[in-house]
Amino acid sequence: MVKAMSISNRILYVTFLSTLLVTSSFANGKNKTDDGGGGGEDDDDGSTTEEFKVPGTEKTRVTYDGRSLIINGRREFVFSGSIHYPRCPPEYWEDLIERAKRGGLNSIETYVFWNGHEPVQGMYYFEGDYDLVKFIKLIHKHKMYAIVRFGPFIQAEWNHGGLPFWLREVPGIVFRSDNEPFKHHMKKFVTLIVEKLKAENLFASQGGPIIVSQIENEYNTIQLAFREKGESYIQWAAKTALNFNIGIPWVMCKQKDAPDAIINACNGRHCGDTFPGPNKPNKPYLWTENWTAQYRVFGDPISQRSAEDLAYSVVRWFSKNGTLVNYYMYYGGTNYNRTSAAFVSTRYYDEAPLDEYGRIMKHCLSDEQLMTYYSLDSVGLPREPKYGHLKDAHRAINLCKRALLLGTPSVEKLGHGLEARVWQQAGTSTCAAFLANNDTTAPVTIHFKGGEYYLPPNSISVLPDCKTMVYNSHMITAQHNARNVVRSKVTDKIEWKMYKEALPSQFTNKAPEPQEFYHLTKDTTDYVWYSTSFVLGERDLPFKKGARPIVRMASEGHGVYVFVNGEYVGSGHGSKIEKNFVFQKDADFVAAKNTIHLLSYTVGLQDSGAYMERRYAGPRSITILGLNTGTLDISGIGWQTLVGIEGEMKEIYTEKGAKSVNWVATTGDKTPLTWYQGYFDAPEGNYPVAIKMNGMGKGMVWINGRSIGRYWMSYLSALKQPTQSEYHIPRAYLKPTNNLVVVLEEEGGDPKGIEIVVVDRDTICSIVSENHTPSPRLYKSLNGQLQAKSNDVSPKADLTCPNQKKIVEVEFASYGDPYGSCGTYFFGNCTSPVAKQVVEQFCLGKPACKVPVDRAHFSSQKDACPNLKKKLAVQVKCG
């Protein structure tokens, strides 16, 4: 009778059963959000609530042995994600933490940002974006663990590696060495943070969420530069940390010789294969940084790391004795204001599981929307499939928890590049296997324990009972999505006004030679004016027609704008790899007094390396070439300096400061050092907002007086594209109407091309084959025994719209051999002619749907490839 059902009736029957399941879930109180797609059946982590207790540890909140961390007497796996509190407005912290937990994490990691907390020596700041205690308490509120990396050197692509600038000026200081001034200030700050967290009972030993702390950061990379003082420093740092007696483990990442009882941890992309292991057998395997992508610097092309590769690394890690992984970053966020390190872009780790726009504020939602905020549909902008595929990986690993924590491992070679890692609990049937195909090009079908398993290239499969494959790192069952950037209808046109910076005539300092840049700025600004004058006679200037003298300037970084006799000559800059550069260009000189103005700038301070206190910037040597009388060295003729630029000092990016200058209508002239001002209303909807800097060169943007960071459109990658075009405007910065936007354009641009845009991920997709493993969301583990939660565990295209939207259009559907990625799918050599009709019947008008990868639904009399293992690719639009 079922065989006789029409396609429409069969779909109605499946939909009816799905509705019953959802209704049942609500009746039982399971009304949590699911960002990974697939409804609410996977809110648990897959493992049972049984406790893997370790006798004799009940009174110790956090301890460890060679197998795992032991928390409150129980062995635990820790799935952690990095979220840095200053890289996101505090209004969004709780939403991010909630979303991370729904992604299968049970821990949040953060650095502590010294230069944010003590920007001026002895003056501390723990409010707003730097309210560390509030952030940790929110983690605790959501019953997650916290990992705090005290540093206080953190690198993190953060300005000066987190070290405050005033530290450079402490007499006799040498950073990160056995140096008394540095150790004094380092210990003082770490003590301050430890005591602040202790006072709020935030360490696990006090009943709080913090289970692991870190001192120093990747010190092995520079230790040899300090010779014996490097070794003695790391011993001192370890002793200092342990003496705090906070009752939780301390770690050092990338520190192979970490002193006892500090745990040495791994940072990298494939620690399951590159980490030699803890330096003592009583220490567990910890992975403090699994890089989810690659941070970008201006001038870089797009950098990515596939969901498949990331998932492979995580599963392999846990199959090889791993007990903790931390994704760096899980949410990267934004380098607001001047917080990014040298040449680092404003957008940070945008390719993380939660992209730069990965949140939506609850206080931005209407009462009706708040009613559904915790519904079965996702909220925000997770980057799929990375978010959902990792969530499935965590679940698959948890399904193996009993075997992994209580069992003994063995390795069986199954062929070239093929292996099975098996964990078996002695005297029981509890068994878990991890089948790996390490060949990067060829798939293979293997035989293992009487079963046959298909392994794509460079993949690892999870068999929680040594029989049933519930996950493969290469076969994604989570949905995909594509990010859309759409011009706001509300802010379609901004009326711009402008104010031009004048070349300064009054200066504050004078010296024989140009003074060092950082010494002048104290890191309070990106800019310093340098100026000098000299006289040339007629016989000095070249006689040859068309010949002109050339200005040559050697700089220690990062960039410069050059003016001769009030006229703009040009600009030059270095790069992340080579900060030093030489500028040279011809200019108009006169047989009289000539004046040169140099506006030197930096793009953040260095964030790593030995002897950071000895890094310098600014002009070093200035000469005039092409004169009849030879090369003229003007480096030592006396130079005046002025720190900062006028508009910055007057704060004309604020409502109050803007009144101190005369704004005029824009002329269309692309003159350098020009400020632009306009107003716009908050864009429609609740999705994240950005400003697209079309037609601009380099500078900074302020919204209602708050800097959203540096932009640099003119520094193109090798692909002839800007590293970043859209710059995030947090809705927390916006008013409903009349928002002030101020742009400082350094190079010369036209603001008419600037757009206010909204960002969504309303394009969702799935591509699933008949070979695909069933989703691990369909299984649970009970006392180490795998159980299916449904009789139907066949592959399905699983789609869920964000924010309670519904599927309004099926943009692509192919059952056959389609290829491509979400947003750019293509038909292959064969496809079912009814594919789109079937998907529309399952999905159109619904907030979520599941389309079985079943030939019965897509059958037709003309199958162009009957022997092909079919794939189903679907792309839909939510609205």
C-alpha cells in the first residue's frame, strides 16, 4: 500500500509525522534553539548522563591524569571555543555564548587584555567592552566551563600583543625575559586579575566556571633569543602561576619543556598528527588552539579552512587520546578602533563557525519575535556547514565517550594510508572505532569487523559501537548557507559633507633629525606630522626640460603621505612581512624656500617576536635626488613634529566636536586627508549592519562617535581585490534615526559610492549523497550501547530557515550528479526531471524540511545514469 502512494501523499505522510515529533518536543519542554538545522532532536550531546567518576578526586574540583581532565570527580571531554570579549559589544555576549553552547561546546576560552584593562599605568578599566567579570559570569550562567589565558602577553593579532604601551618606557625593561622590571609588572597585573576573579568566586575550586588557566603564550618560539634568561624566565613564570593556588590546572601552549605541574599544550591545525604529546605521562592531551581559518592582514586574499578538514582534525585528535580542544576562533569578531596589530584587518577570523556578524540582539527583537527566540529555528549567522558539521562531530565523539574514557586503544593497519583506531573496554561489549583514510586523493571501500565501509579521501569515520558509522568528516549532513550583502532600502542615500585637513603650521617639537614615531605618539594616534624647510637656488634645480627633483624617504614603517610646497606628491607603505619601505617620487621644487610635510602613519603595533620593546617606526632618511649640485641629504637639517591630526584632536567624529569645524558640500575632488560626514536611519529588519566602503582608499569610520576600525580599500591582494570591503556596524551603536557617520579618508576617495548594507544568511543549501552516513543526531548512547532514535536513519537533505522565516523559493534542485557549493551549484551529466517539484512539495512555505535521498521520490522513466550513486543538491531562499 505504501508503494502505491503518490509523491504528494508520501510527502504529506512524512510531514505529518514530523509535525507530531515537533509537537511532542514542545510538550516535553524541549524548546531550545538549534543552529545546526534538523529540528530539536539533537539538543543533547548524544552521551548519557552517566558519570565517569575517578575515585579519590571527589573533593578536588579540577585535577587531571594522563587520560583526561577530571572535573568534580568525573572525567570530561572539553569542547571549547575562543570568544574575545573586547572584540564584540557586551550587548551580544550572552547571545554568542548561547549559540556556542548550541554548537556543541561546553566551554568558552578568552585571553585577558592587559592594555585594555590598564591603558595608563596604575589606572584600571573593567567596564563596557572590558568587563571581564561580567563575561565570565555569563559563561557560568549558561552552565559552561571557562578557560582563561592570563598571558599577560597574548599576541592574538591584538595591538602590541596585549602589552600596554607604557610598559615600553619602564627603565631597563626587556619584555618576556628574566628581567626584574618586566617580571614585577607582569606579576602585579596577573595578581590583580587572579584576585578579581577570586573575589567573585569564579574559579572552579570555588564553584565557578574557570577550569583551566594559561600563563605566558607560545614562548618556545622566542625562548632561544634570550638564551639562559629565557629558561629562567619560563621557570619563574610557572612558579608564579602555581603559587596563586587557585585550585585548577595551569597550561603553557607551544611550550614543550613546560615545568611541572604546568601542562604543555598544542596550537596548530593538525595536533593529532603534529603534537609529540605531553612532556610527562601524568599530563593529558590538550589542544589550546585549533585554528578555524587564518586571520587576515591588509593585502591578503581570502583565507579559508574547510569544514571537512577542521572536522577531520578534531575527530582524529580525540581518537588519539585527546581530551580538550579549543577552536581559535569560534567567533572572531571585530578589531574596533585601533586595537588590531600591525597591518591586521578590522575583521577577525571571519571564517570561524560564527562569522563576524554571528549574532542578533534580543533587545532588537519585537515582542512577537522574542516569543520565538528560543524556538526550534536558529537565530543569527552561523557559518554553515562549519558550525553544524562541528556540532555533529562533537556529538559523534560523545557517542564514543564511554569507550574513549574507560577503554584501551589499539591500532590496526588496513592498507596504505588506512587505519582503524579501536577503543575497547575490557570485559564488556563497549567498543568504538575510528576508520581513517589518510590518502588525500582516492576514496576507498574497506572491510572491518565483517562490515563494509566507504571512506572518502582524507577522512575519518566514527563507529561508536565498532559497527555503525554515524559520522564521516568528509560527508556533511549539516546544512550549508551563503552570506548575502544587500543595500539597505532605508539608507539608500546619504547626503555627505566634507572638511579638508590643512597642512599644519604650528608644531610642538623640534629636533635635528626626525624623531622616532612610537616615542612621539605613545600609541595614542596613528599619525605624526614631520616638517622641514630648506632653500634651493636656480643652479640647484635641473636645467634639462622635463627633469624634476625626486623626494626619497626611507622609513621604518608603516606608511607616509608626502607634501611638497603644499601640494600632495604621493604615498607609500610597507606590509605585514616587511614594515620598512622606501618612498620616492618626483616633485615641484622652487628656487626659493621649499617646505616638506610628511604625514607618517602606523597600522597597529607589532604583536609578537623577541625584544618587542625595541621595535621602531617612522622616517629614517630623507634625501632630494636629481639636483644639479648632487643629492641633498635633508635628514639632519632640523625637523618639527606634531602628534595627531586636527580633526582627530578636535574629535570632529562626535556630534559635539563636529561643530568646531566648517563642513561644506562635497566637491567630488579626491583630495587626501578629507573628513566626510553624513546621517542615516537604522536599516530595516534585525539583521546585522555593515558599511561598504566603495570608492574609498584608506582611513577610519566612526558611528555616533564610536570607531568601528580602520578600512583600507586601496591595498589590493594579488587577486586585485581589497582584503575587506564591508565593515561591521553593531546595531548596539545605532539609534532608530539620525545616526552620525564620519569617515576620515587619508588617500582621497569619493563617498558617493559608500553603502549601508544589511547582512543575512537566508540562502540555505544541502548536498547529500546515497553514500552519506546518517546524521549522528539520530543516535544516542545508553551505558555505552548505541541506540537509534528513529527507525529511519537514511540520508536526508535537512534545511532550517533562520529567524522563523519560511522557505519562499527553491532556487536549485538536482538529484543525480550535481556539483559546486552553496550559492553556485551546477547540474552534472544527469538529473531527475522532477527534482525541483519534489523539493518544493517537501519544503515550500515551511520553516524547515527534510528531503529523503530516496530514488522512490525522484524516480522517472528516463534515468540517464541508473548505476550512479546519486547526490541531492538543494538551494532555497528563506524570507
